Amino acid sequence: MYDPAHLVRGVSHTPKMQKSQAGRKKRKLKGKKRGDPTVKDKDGDVSFGLEKQDPEELADFIDFIASEVFEALPATLQTLSYSKIQNDASLAKQYSDGTELTDADLETLTAPIPVSVSESLSVYGILPESLDITAAFLRPVLTDYITSVTAAPPAWATTKTEACEICERDWIPLSYHHLIPREVHAKALKRGWHEEFMLNSVAWLCRACHNFVHKMATNEELAREYYTIDHILERDDVQDWAKWVGRVRWKAR
């Protein structure tokens, strides 16, 4: 599930915020007009007042803004995914490329957002009152969000890890485990368990963990219930196995 806080999380990771958290001594701000949250530093860069905020308060503020914005978006946008645009031509046409959102699109998508959002951004000094929230703040945020959630899964061969995804040993050979066993691919498609683009998803496991997974469940059970590494790791017996086998230190000669 997409974390709405990612919509505005980048605000707290700007170079200016990082410098402030590192303990940089604050300078007195001269000539700052009342009601104008922006100040230019010696390099001409503009600060929106983030340096004044306590990191914990800023985190709470980010979560608040993210929730307000995300929950006001249309339901189709909140649940957008690569799978959705593959199966809905109208969604694909509208959202296949987040960079092509027009001003009219943005106006429609952001109209339900409470005015308290822009007011809060202004009060916290993140955006000056003179800037339009849609153009200055939400366009890049929504573009990044749409691009992220509609991206196709990576080629599974490129996802290889350095350590086994169950026992986390990194000094033994790994092989890929088809999370949806090939023997049940046809049945998975016919019965609607998974979409075709998910069939070749894999986890990278050592031989011992690979054997354990195939002993813990049938191919059909793996396809229906344990088709992600997270689902596999939720089992208590897998956790117990991982703790035990992780202590085994011998290597093949």
C-alpha cells in the first residue's frame, strides 16, 4: 500500500533542513517583512522557514498534510496501480504518464483538497501566500506519485539480492524461487488468482530455504497464499527455520 506521507516527505529532506538538523548556527534574519515567510540567504537561495521547525513537529505536520491531500484525491487516484492501468483503458489514458497532467487535470484533481492545507503550508512558512499551491506544491508531488504507482514491475532477473531473503546468509549461493510456481501458472490465470505480469515474480533463496519453502506448502498453496516473500515470512515456522539455519556456517567445498 502506498504511504501517503511520501507525498510530502521530501520537504523534510531539503539541503536546508539537513543543515539545520546538523546543528548549523542560525543567523538573524534582517529585513524580513511581516507575513512573508521567505528569506534569501547569501547565495540567493530561498528558504521557506523549515529551519525553524522541530523535527518531531515537522514529521507530524507532514503526516497531517499528506493525509489531508491524499484522502481528498479521487478514489481512482488513491487506488491507482500498474495493474489498474493495464485493465482500464480510461485510467491508462488519463494516468499512464504523470508528467502530462494539464492545468485543467490538476484543477479537477485538487479541487476537493481543504483550504486548510494551503493555509497550513503558509503558516508553517513552507509556501508563501503568493504562490499557488497547485502549481508550486502539488504538481511535482502528484507527478511523482502517479509515476511511482503506475511503474511496471522490474525485470525479475534484476532483483537478485546479496543474501538469502529468508535466512539472510550472504556467503552461500542463491537461486531464484518462483513465488507462483510454474506448474500452476495456467490455473492461476484461469481462476484469476494473479495477473500475467506477476507470474514470473521470484524470491532469491539459498538451497536450504528453497527446499523448506517447497516442503511447507503445495504449489497451489504457494500460488494462492504465499506469492510474496512477505507472506512467506509471516509464518511462525518460517521464522523458526530462519533462526536455526542462519546459525549453520558450513560451506560447500
